[in-house]
Amino acid sequence: MAACRRCGGTLEATYRFCPWCAASQRQKLVEFFRPHPRDAGLALRVSRYLGEEPQVRFSVWDDGVAQAAVSLTEEEAVRLTRFLEVRQPSARRAAARLEDGMRRLRALI
């Protein structure tokens, strides 16, 4: 048995709300993300659980029903953030790099 964080009443560990005072037993942030057009009808829900066992949980939703879910540790969530921050080079910069590479190659020949 667990204890309510607000009133101290006993409750099952699986309860999301205290049956005695209605206090939420989980602290989390939730955001839904729209899919790419080719995945129309689906959605990505990301939940960030705070508190004693922090985690970031991703779930794929189809027509209002979660089809799959996976949780990441805080460390993996930070790594994912860094991965998502990498931006695609602009076409202009990519063309300039290609031109520079070609110029260096011609200089070697």
C-alpha cells in the first residue's frame, strides 16, 4: 500500500488519484504532436513524469487508442534532445560546401 502525498491516506500504488482527497498521485507534463502527412490519423503523445521515478514516455496513438509506448531514462531523454537539435544544413550552405570541395579536388589534379 502507498500513502497519498497530500492527505497521507492509504491507497493502491496503481491509483492515479487519492480516493480520499482526489489529489493527483503523479506529476507529469503531456504534449501531443501531429504526424507527418504520410502518417495521417496517428499522433505522438509525450509524457514527462516528474518526481521519484523521472522518465519520458512516448506513445503512438491511432484513432484515440495507444498502440505502442516506450519510456526513456532522463539520460536518454537528454541524448534525444541533442539529436533533435541537429539541424539540416541549408541548401545554400550545402552547395557552398560542395563547390569548395570541388575546388579543392581540382587543385589536387
